[in-house]
Amino acid sequence: MTSSQLGVLAVSGGSLLATVALFLLNSSATGIPFVVCVAAVGYGWATEQSLMAKALTFVATVSTVAILGLIAVFVILESLPAAEVMSDTIFGITIPGLGMLTKAQPPYWASRENVFSMLPMIYGTFVTTVLAILVAGPLGIAGALFIAEIAPTWAREIVKPGIEILAGIPSIVYGFIGFVIINQYTQDVLGTSYGSLFSVGLVIGLMALPTVVSVAEDAITSVPEDMKRGSMGVGATDWQTMKSVTLPAAFSGVAAAVLLGVGRAIGETMAATVMLGHAQDIPDPIYDIFFNGETLTSLIASQYGNAHGVHMNALYAAGVILFVTVTVISVASQVIEWRMKEKLEGNA
């Protein structure tokens, strides 16, 4: 590496670090090193484009990991006061936050009394997610198979763009339709509570459906045609080929599509906030999916404006639960993909 290259990297890297440091210190001089950094990067891109491209991609990768880590640390630290308030003892050991998961009797959520049990919200999130996946999973995979393997070209050119347009509709629109139409329908016809978990799960499932269809269709389309022709060459029907060759070969992509749908269902905020009645309680009996409940995301969205002190810390604790849940799902998706890859390669 030449002295010119070292100089460009030193100036751009040093000015970038100075920019970050001054920004964290809330200094009015933050713009000075930032301008120097931009100028150094521009000069480096003009003279040493390959080197600067590698440096920028490295900085972007490190920044992504660092920002994610800082967000996780910040949310966890902010949740600790609520965890201490809702601590519980097991086997003689006091565990902060355990009371959020072990409180057996109502009230489960009373901010004035510093009671912040997450059980009702975890239950509501679980029920709405399961209902959403029961809607989006089978219908999404079937829709992907239809588009990729069955539909004629003219139908594919109409249906696929339409599904992609549905994926771009804001969630508040789905929530408003669910609030006005589905909530009223389920209340009048099924006799459910207005704003039940069932209605929310149905709407979130419809919202996740375009994502599942699009990702699963891409995975199915990527299966080599030689595999399909080989199956049909030995006498398999179209359905047998799709069931025994196409879907297993595209399993990792299809599983990723379903898990993306799970993530959409778990993290959905506006539709749930608009439709639910926000009752922080657990139904009796426990399997009553027509109960007017609450989810973790709707709890945060509906209460953060009026929260302060330990109440705000409890909302951060709800964010920690969501963060951990999504992380577990991501790890599980990687494990599924790894196991399926081994199976397809004949190593399992």
C-alpha cells in the first residue's frame, strides 16, 4: 500500500471518527470533520476507487453491527428499572424481570401501582401471530406455486404485480378496513368482542400474505428446470413434481418466506393498535381467541405518549421481549436452512 493510499485512508477514517465523537458529544463543530471526511472520500474515490470501495463497504458493515448492538444495549438498559420493580424469587434467588412472566393474578398491568406483567401481551402476540400464519402460510405457499408453476404467462403477468402492490399498502389502511368492516362483522355475526384477537390475526395474516407469496415464488422459480424435467421424465405428474421435487428443493426459501410472514405478524403495530380494544388481561378460558386483548407492539404504540418513569421502562421491556423473539426466529431460520441444505446434499 502506497503512502498516498495510507494518507487517504488516514484522513477519511480519522475525520469519520471525529465526526462520530463530536456528534455523541452534541458539539456544534460536528460538521467540520464531516465535510473533511466527504472531501477525503471523494478524492479517494477519484484516485483510488478500488481501495475506497473496500473501505466504504467495511465501514458500512461495521456500522450496521455497531448500531444494532448499541440499540440492543440501550433498550436493555432502559428496561432494567422495570425489571427490578417486577422481580421475583425462585429457589431463594431474586431474578429481576421474572415477575413480568410469573404474575398469576390480575391486575396484570397497572402503571400507577408499578405492576407491569407482560403475560397478557405475550399471549395476545402469540395468538395473533399463530392466526396470521395459519392464514398467510398455506395461502401464501399455494399462491406462490400457482404463480410459478401453474398459471399461464398472461395470468402471471397480472397476478404477480398485483400481489407486489398489495405488499406496499400501508398497514394503517389495513387496520382501518379491519376496524370498520371486520370488527363490525365478527361482532354482529360471531358475537365476538369488538376488536378481538381473532379479527386482528385475520387482518395481519392478509397483510403478510403478499410478502409470503412474493418471497416463496422467487424461491420456487429458482429451482433448476432440469430437476423438474427429470422428475416428469420418470413418469411423475405435475403435482407429484411440485410436491416431491420443487417444494423440497425450494424449502429454505419457502421457510424464509413464512418466517418473514411471522416477523411481519409479530412486529405489526398500526393495524393491531387501531383494531384492538387494549384489555391487558388473559381470557378465561385461555383458548378464547375472540377475547379483546393486547399485543406487545400495540401496548407500546398506545401508551408511550403518556408514559414516564418506570412505566416507560416497562415499555422498553416489551421491546426487549420483541427483540429477543425476532432474534430467536432469525437463528431458527438459519438452522432450518442449514439442515435442509445438508439433507439436499445427502449429508443428513
